[in-house]
Amino acid sequence: MNHKFGIAIAGLTLGAAAFAQTKWDLPTAYPATNYHTENITQFAKDVDAATGGKVKITVHANASLFKAPEIKRAVQSGQAQAGEILLANYANENPIYALDGVPFLATTYPEARKLYDASKPAMEKLLAAQGIKVLFVVPWAPQGIYSKKEVSSVADLRGIKWRAYSPATAKIAELIGAQPVQIQQAELSAAMATGVIESYMSSGSTGYDTKTYEHIKNFYDTQAWIPKNAILVNAKAFDALDATTKAAVTKAAADAETRGWKIAQEKNDEYKRLLAERGMKVHKPSPKLDTDMRQVGGIMQADWLKATGADGAAIVDAYKKK
């Protein structure tokens, strides 16, 4: 082989190795226009820019790659390198995750942030045991009740067809005497149109994204809890990155978390305004409905503390001290 030619080839090979591109798939269960997905898409762009194109993240919105209940397992098994989950959906796997769906424990964004900080070490330990890291966490808006009929107390919800999308919302159905129906967000519009459900608890953003106002006309702003989505990464996929690239991804994730919490708060008021403009009656709950729902919350907090034992008590103590 010509000596100079050999050096040229070696140089090209080294150049390619130095620019080995890493491709990650990141499935989410929400529409491309949802602020969570928009924030994740911005995160992917930031990672691309910060790593000089070394890490390319493809965001798969609206449950197009994996359905919501499949995403965590996909990240754990490496079928997807990263993914977004609603933490409360994994309460059956470990009660620590249910903290996000315990009503009236944290009802404002500052409280939700404190609760997240208090529960973070326990959650990260759980996920690390499954080969998963948390990249960042972003909240939804406070949860209210959508109902076809007007509601002034929990008694008015008895027997109603109630969307249950997590163990917490199924438990609420049981406590208020509603009929739980398992429906994921991607199927929600069709379920309302066909009368499969008449009521559910969620945020203003879900109501807007799914055009709930076309089928259900009442929203009770109970501000019952503030659930959070976690963006996870397969630990092996993350550990395969060099130190500089890891730092760039971690920085982009921290920026995405800060941005996401800010957007969530701004969007909460905006979504309620948009719902009202489209014919939704946005109600302040009656004192009776508020009292009734807080009783439900008290039962669920006691159940959660019983299920989590010393670990749960430590989290709540840490939260109350913050």
C-alpha cells in the first residue's frame, strides 16, 4: 500500500471514530403540540447543538412508537434509549410512584417542587435498580374534575362512568362510587364521543388537547394534585457516552426541567381560558365538593403511608420540613 495513501485512510477512520454518532429514540404518549412534547423536542435540539451533532434524539409523539404503559419497559430493556412516563401510572409497581397521585398533599407548584425534591432520592434508587436514570421531570397543571353533568358534591358523582388512567384515579372512583373505565389519553376523545366515559380528573391541558369541551361542558378546578412526567434514559445508553457528552446531555436536561416547570405554570391559566372560550364552564368547586374531595385525599394519604411504611413517612417528613 502506498504509505501516504495509508496515512490518509487512517486519518479518515480516526475522523469517523471521533464523530461516532449516537442515535436515541424517545417515545412519549402525548401529542406533538402538548407543552411536554414541545419541551422534549427542544431538549433534543439542545442536545444536538451542545454535542455538535454527536447525539441525535428522535422524539416519537402521541404513542406512535410505544403506548403509554409500554414506555418504561421499553427504556428498561433498551428497546428505546429514552422515554417519557407519567410517574403515578407505576403505583402498582411500587407505591413510591403513587405519591404523584395522592390528592391534596401538594396543590401548588412550590409545594409540588418540594414534594419532588423530597421524593427524588427514593425514586432515583428505585429506577437505578432497573437500569434507568432520570433525565428531568416536568409537572402537569393541577388536576380538576371534568363532568358531563353539574356537580355540587361527591354524591353527584355516584355511578358516573369515570375515566381511570392510573391506580390513583381508579382508587378515587372506588371511594366516590363511580364506575371506573380504563382509558389512555390517546383513546380519550373517542371514549367521550361514544359515551364510554362521562367524567374524569385531569389537567386543563388534557381537556384542551383532547377537545373535551366538544363532549363535556363542566370543569371543576379542584387543584387536587400536580402529577409529573419523568423523562428517563437507559443507564447503559447514558453510560456509553463520553464525559463531555454526558455533561452536555445533563446540562440540556437541567435546562429542560427549569423551562418545563415555568411553562407548566404559565399554561395552566392559558388552558383554563381556552377551555372557557370553547364553551367549557370552569367552576370553583362548592365548599361541599371541596370538603368531600379532601376526605377522599385524607383516606388516600393514609393508605399511601401504610403502603410505603418508613420510606413514605421519611419522604412526607422531609417534604413538611422544606
